[in-house]
Amino acid sequence: MVDTEEIQVSFPYDNSGEDPTKTASDVQDEISREDTQNSCMKRLGWQVILIVILVVLFISVTGVLVIQINKHPSVPAESQHTAKEILTAWNISALLEIENSQLKQLLNSTYQNFTSLRSEYGQLKLLMNATLYNFTLLSAKKTQMSMLLKSILQEKTQLQVENEELNMLLNSTLENCNLIKEENGQLNQLLNDSLKIITLASEENKRLRQLLINERETNTQLKTVNQHQRSILFSDRLSFLWGFCNKSTLQCSRCPRGWVEHASRCFFLSQEIQKWEIARRDCLDRGGDLAVVLNAEDQAFLTNLTFQFVQAHPQVNFHSAWIGLQDMVKEGTHFWINGKPLKSGVIYWKQLEPNNALASWDKHNTGQDCVAIVPPRRIGQKGWLNSWDDIVCGGKRHYLCETTALNVI
Ligand SMILES: *[C@@H]1O[C@H](CO)[C@@H](O)[C@H](O)[C@H]1NC(C)=O
Ligand SMILES: *[C@@H]1O[C@H](CO)[C@@H](O)[C@H](O)[C@H]1NC(C)=O
Ligand SMILES: *[C@@H]1O[C@H](CO)[C@@H](O)[C@H](O)[C@H]1NC(C)=O
Ligand SMILES: *[C@@H]1O[C@H](CO)[C@@H](O)[C@H](O)[C@H]1NC(C)=O
Ligand SMILES: *[C@@H]1O[C@H](CO)[C@@H](O)[C@H](O)[C@H]1NC(C)=O
Ligand SMILES: *[C@@H]1O[C@H](CO)[C@@H](O)[C@H](O)[C@H]1NC(C)=O
Ligand SMILES: *[C@@H]1O[C@H](CO)[C@@H](O)[C@H](O)[C@H]1NC(C)=O
Ligand SMILES: *[C@@H]1O[C@H](CO)[C@@H](O)[C@H](O)[C@H]1NC(C)=O
Ligand SMILES: *[C@@H]1O[C@H](CO)[C@@H](O)[C@H](O)[C@H]1NC(C)=O
Ligand SMILES: [Ca+2]
Ligand SMILES: [Ca+2]
């Protein structure tokens, strides 16, 4: 728009067809046109003068010829010839006149052509100026356009690069998306599995709970039964049996509590000390009698019992423990409490025993008639099984009782 306006401002008479106001150039034009007109007129004047001169020349030549003819009237042939010449000259004159008018017309037409050409030239000049201007404008525009094109091309290249990058990004994103989708599927599967497991577990839990409730009920019932049975168990009538059981562990043995089983018999080593007679009474009260040594196994077991006691109670001044053997009736003849005599050649005596030694405090000189086991000082010592000693029956000693073990069918 601006361009067009400028053009219109610069060339306001271009296409309007109105009469141009006179500018300096136009005045110049006018002047130059007048010059041209003047020169034409001058040329025309020269031609006229030339023609006049020619006519004068012709007339003067003709006059000379006539004078000469008059001078020589005697010569008719010559006269005739001269007339002919005059006619020719007349012809020539006429021809010249015609030619002159033709030239005039030509000049007029040329002039007219010239005038029209001049105006055409002016128009062409204007057109060319406009065209040039348009061309300049267009070339400027073209430069702009080419610059624009260049920048657009650059932008396009950048955009292409960016596009490629974006494509790659999109691809990687798509790949990631696919991976995530896959993972999601796996997780879904896992979740489903977990849910299934949970469902199963919850069912199992329910079942177990029911079972627990049932069990609790059973338990309560059993407790009631148990309490009933307990009341029966701990009644006085069964107190004898409890002597064979540990009430806290409910473990029962074939021997009463505190007694040790050996060879289907039960043995008891007293904590207290008593004279032989009172010791025997206590064994009887406990449902047994003083211990009898039937063989080497019995001898080893009983000796070990006293040894273990000494080991376990180092603070006790343990001298010996009575067994059921004595020679109170006849000195030197030993009898067991079951009435059986001591077999001859028994080798369980300590060295130098029995000696029936008489103690200073033995005022009645009764001697040593009751037998006790003296614990050895160490295991493996020489004479481990030779532990018997005859002692005054009134001395206070620990004692070994024995009873039969319960025969459980
Ligand atoms: C003059 O011109 C006329 C016509 O053009 C012609 O017939 C005639 O013969 C001419 N005369 C002379 C003397 O040339
Ligand atoms: C030239 O021609 C124009 C018309 O064509 C006429 O009006 C004018 O008188 C002529 N001029 C001369 C000198 O013949
Ligand atoms: C003038 O121009 C016309 C047409 O443009 C042409 O026919 C004619 O011959 C020209 N006259 C001269 C003397 O150039
Ligand atoms: C052509 O245009 C320019 C400005 O556009 C002007 O200065 C110049 O005079 C013009 N020339 C002609 C012959 O019109
Ligand atoms: C110059 O450009 C204008 C507008 O673009 C147009 O109208 C005019 O015809 C053009 N002139 C030429 C001589 O091309
Ligand atoms: C993106 O992936 C499509 C199809 O998967 C492929 O045609 C294209 O070449 C890939 N583009 C890039 C930049 O990797
Ligand atoms: C998960 O379980 C539901 C119903 O139990 C089912 O519709 C869905 O397809 C399962 N999905 C997978 C990934 O197994
Ligand atoms: C019962 O057994 C426990 C464990 O063995 C024991 O600590 C406890 O002394 C025993 N009670 C009796 C009375 O033997
Ligand atoms: C002595 O008795 C203890 C405990 O009962 C036992 O471990 C050990 O083997 C016994 N020793 C002998 C030599 O019998
Ligand atoms: Ca004696
Ligand atoms: Ca003795």
C-alpha cells in the first residue's frame, strides 16, 4: 500500500490521463519544443528563399533568353529551339512547384510524426521511470524476500533437526511407555496373585479361627474335666501315689520321691544322723528297712551314693552311713537284717576291719557291732569298693534304707 502510494505521489499523472501541471521539466520541454519549432520554421524559410532565388534565376535566365532571341530574330530555328527550352523550363518550374508542395506535406507529416513521437517518448520515459522504480522496489523486495527465504530455510533446517530430536524423544518415550506398560501388566499379575493368596489366606485364617474357637471350647471343656480329675488325683486316697511323682513336672518313677532306683529296688540316704537302732526304725517307718548288699553291683552303687552325697554337701561332716549288717548276738558273726548270714570271704571291708575296736567312751566294753559304709575320698582310689567298717551301734551316723520298686504292669 505504502509503495503504491509513494508511486502515486511520485508519478501522479501516470495513469490518470489528466493534463499535467507544468513542472520545471515540462517548461524545459516547452522551451525545447519552441526551439525545435523555430528551427523548422528557419528551415522552411531557407527553402522558401531557395525557391525564390530559383524563381528569380529562372526568370532572369528566361529574360536573357528572350533578349537573345530578340537580338537574333533572324534565326527562326533558333527561336523555335529557345521556345522549346522555355517550355521545358516552364515544365521544370511546374515540377519543382509540385515537388515543393509535396515536400511541404512531407515536412508537415514529419513534423506531426515528430510531435506524436515526442509525446510518446515522454510517456515512455514516465513509464520507464515507473518501471525502474517498480524494478528497484521489486529488487529490494526480492533481496528482502531472498533474505527471508534464507532465514526461513535455516529455520526449516533447525525445525527439521528439532523434529528429529523430538521424534527420537517420542520414540524413547514410547519405548519407556511400553516398558512401563509391560511392568504394569506384570505388577497387575503380581497384584492379582497376591490378592488370590490373600483371599486364600483369609479363608484359611477364617477356617483356623473357627478351629481355634472350637479348640477353645474343647479346651474349656477339658479344663473342667481336668479340674475334676485333679480334685480326684489330689484327694487323700491317692496321696500315696504322689509320693512317686514330681507334682510340678508330673513325672513319676518306680521309687518314692527322694529315693533312687537300682536293680528294681529303691535306696534312700538320710540327711540326718541316728543311732543304728533308731535309723532302722526310721527306714521301717518309710516303708523299707536298712539296705542289704547282695552283690558287687549293690556295693558299688551304695558306696557311690555316699561319695556323691559328700561331693554335693562338702559343708557336712559326713563320717559314714549305716547298712543292715550287725554282729550284736555273737561277736564276729555278722547277720543281715533279713536274717541271712554274711557270706564268708566277702571282700568289702576296709583295710584292717572289722576290728571291734574299743573306744575310750565305750564304758560297757560292748565293742563295735554295727556296720557302716565309709565314703572313699576319691573315685578310682585303690579300695574304692572296700568301704565297710564296724562301728559302735550307739554312734550317730547317716543311714541307707532300701525298699522294693513299684511293679508297674
Ligand atoms: C511539358 O509537360 C507536359 C506534360 O507533362 C508534356 O506533355 C510536354 O511535352 C512538356 N513540354 C516540354 C517542352 O517538355
Ligand atoms: C499541416 O497539416 C495540417 C493537417 O494535417 C494542416 O492543418 C496544416 O495547415 C498544414 N500545415 C501546412 C504548413 O501545410
Ligand atoms: C508518419 O507516420 C505515419 C504513421 O505512423 C507513416 O505512415 C508516415 O510515413 C510517416 N511520415 C513520415 C514522413 O515519416
Ligand atoms: C523519475 O522519477 C524520479 C523520482 O521517482 C524523479 O526524480 C525524476 O525526475 C523522474 N524522471 C522523470 C523523467 O520523470
Ligand atoms: C508499478 O507498480 C504498481 C503497483 O505495484 C502498478 O500499479 C503499476 O502498474 C506498475 N507500473 C509499471 C510500469 O509496471
Ligand atoms: C521412531 O519409530 C518409528 C517406528 O517405530 C520409526 O519408523 C522411526 O524411524 C523412529 N524414529 C527414530 C528417530 O528413531
Ligand atoms: C486380574 O484379575 C481380574 C479379575 O480377577 C481380571 O479381570 C484381570 O484381567 C486380571 N488381570 C491380570 C493382569 O491378570
Ligand atoms: C521336680 O522336677 C523339677 C525339675 O526337674 C525339679 O526342679 C524339682 O526339684 C522336682 N521336685 C521334686 C519334689 O523332686
Ligand atoms: C556314681 O554315681 C553317679 C551319679 O549317679 C554316676 O554318674 C557315676 O557313674 C557313678 N560312679 C560309679 C563308679 O558307679
Ligand atoms: Ca563287733
Ligand atoms: Ca571298726
